[in-house]
Amino acid sequence: MRIRTIAGAALCATAFALIPAGAANAATGPIGFDPIGGTPYNDAAADWTEPFVIPDGFTQQLVADETVLDIYGGGADDLTDMNTVNETGPQAGRYLYRTHEVGSNGALSVVDLQTGEAKVLVQRADWSRLDGLRWTPWGTVLFAEETAGGRLFEAFLDPKDPTVVTRVEQRSEVGILRHEGIEALGDGTVFVIDELNGGSIYKFVPTTRGDLSDGQLYALKLDGLTDAEQLWNSGTYDQKVGAFEWVALDMDQVAVDADAAANAVAATEFGRPEDVEVIGNTLFVANTSEDRVVAIDLAKQELTSFVEKGLNVPVEDSNAGVTGFNNPDNLAQGPDGRLWIVEDNYLSDVWVASLDNDHDGAADEVEQFASLRDTGAEISGIYFGKDPKSLFLNVQHPDKALADGTWTITKR
């Protein structure tokens, strides 16, 4: 395995081999790049004009921040969280949808990427910590609450105007839990997670494709572990690999507390699973407090550590100024099939994991694409829309005033 990331003597003491800039055709393809020089530990500030450190050959541009749309006002952060565009249907790719992770009066906003106009799409006083967001293959928007008792909702849009919501349905059958990541497949399958230390990974199979009001929720359970070993333990998470099964849950209990339903069948617990992304036949899950992203082969039903600090990416030591992998959070599929990862920390980095060409279950190469300059912010909402050269990212709760919002990084 190879790592292409910051250079410097700080990494020379590790066992990792650095790849020279430009090696292995790093900058080819629609979003190919040469890695940046590292996290800007000594240069972070709240008075930036551009929030990201990015590779040569790329530009960054504001989509919308609180100077464009200030939903909550009074100095309160909008907490712009996840992104998606209308991936199918008329004018596909024109409208960017965003969740806002505030404690109450949660909102879903939309930005017209042609005109720059931004507005609240739908908002409700009882919505709390809206986080996960996904455009479905059947043309709706799924969004959910990252909180105890969190609910998943489905927004139906006006076929003639994707900036108008005609109705919102709660989808309790997909689980009452601390939602963050959501993935929806063409066959109707939906993957979700429970975001806590001790959270599980779930699969919902609808009775009818595109109808989430009826179906079966399953939880992932690794083979060969005792019930006690299935429980979350920060000292044993790296042993949680190997073959697994999807165990059916009690649907009456799922609609009240999916975590309790998973516990009842001793489903495997992980360290803050936060986001999910399916690429090909593999489900990737970011386990934040494990500092790893796991790969779940859906055909072979086998789980491996795909990216993990100390395995195929350095361990971060911010006090010593050493860039590394810390608290992976949001995931995205790149246009070339690679997995893109952002961190939930300060200062957040963006990492790109290559394919597993040697078939050992782990990414062969991990590269640092970008990092954040703001002293108080984190990156969220990593997402590629219809343009393979443009990446969407959110700057969340920055120290800079009115700067909570969305940016694109585009290859020139």
C-alpha cells in the first residue's frame, strides 16, 4: 500500500513510503490531482477569502453562504451539512439541496446553480439536527435527523418545479435512530446507520421499489463473535472484520427504536458510523471514532478495513504539525470510482482512497486532496453532482462571520 500525502520529515519516522508528486499519473482524469503539501496548522485563521488549501490546477468558488441566504439570523450558524442535486429528471443537476443541522426548526434549502438564487425549500419547528441527505433513483429526496429518536423523511417534489415540495412523509420503517448517512440504490434498497459509539449498520429492503412505507429492516452481524464481542469496545474494533449476515429486525420495534431492535439480535456495534456510500458492489461506512472506513462487499458478504490510520494512511498529530487521518465523517463517490472522505475535526482534511487492486481489502493508496483554513470550522457534505470536474463541500460553523455555507472546488 502507498500513501501520497504531505511530505516532510515528520512522516519519515513512520513506516510509510511517500510517492513523489506526479507519480502514477496522479493528475490524470476529470478530477485527478497531485496531493497538497499538508494541513495548514500554522496558517489557519478566520479572515480568509478562500477557505480551502487545494491542489494546483484547481479553483474554489462560493455557491451560497449566509450572505446569500441567512436562514437563522442573529449570528446563529446555519450549520449547512449535507449536499445533493436533482440527479434525475428534468433539468437534472441544476438544483443543489442542503440540510441544516440546527437543534430545532430544521430546514432543507435549495440553491439554483444556474442563477445563484437560494431559498428554504421546507422547514418545520419539530425538525432537529437535520443531517443525512440523498436523492433517490425514484426522484425524491431523503433527509433525516441525527439525534436520539431521529426520523427519516421523504420529500416529494413538483414534477414541473424541483424547488417546490408537494408533501413530506415520515419513513419510520427505515428506523427510528440517530441518522446521518443515507444511500439509496436503483433496486429500492436503502442503507442507513446509527451514529453513536455502539451504533449499527442497517439495510432496508422495500416490498415495492420506491415505496418506503413497507418493507424489512436488517442489521449487519459479523460471524464468529460472541454476543459480548459484538458490543462496541474502543480497544477491539479492529477485530471486527470478516464474514457477516444481514439479520432481520422486529419491524414493530424498528418504528420505535431501531437500536433496541438491533441489540435484541446482538447486531454488531461500531464506533460512530456516520456516512455510507455504495460504489459498485461495495458499501463503504465511515466509523468516526475508530478512525477508519470499512468496506462491505455486498456480494461476498465480507467486511474489511479499507482506510485506517496506521494501516494505509498516517496517524495525525496536530500538536506536532503532522498531517494524518482523524475522525472520518462524510463520504462520496468520485467520477473515477474512488472514495472521497472528509474528516470531522479541526482542521478538516479531504482524503481520496484508491481502488483495492491487490484485493487485500484495503485501499492501495490514500492521498490528501484538500484541507480547511478556518480555525473553528469543519468540512461536511462532500458530494459530486453532474459535473465530474466539480466537488461540493460545506464549511460548517466557521469562526468567520456569515461564512457557513457551500463551495465548489473545480479542476480547471
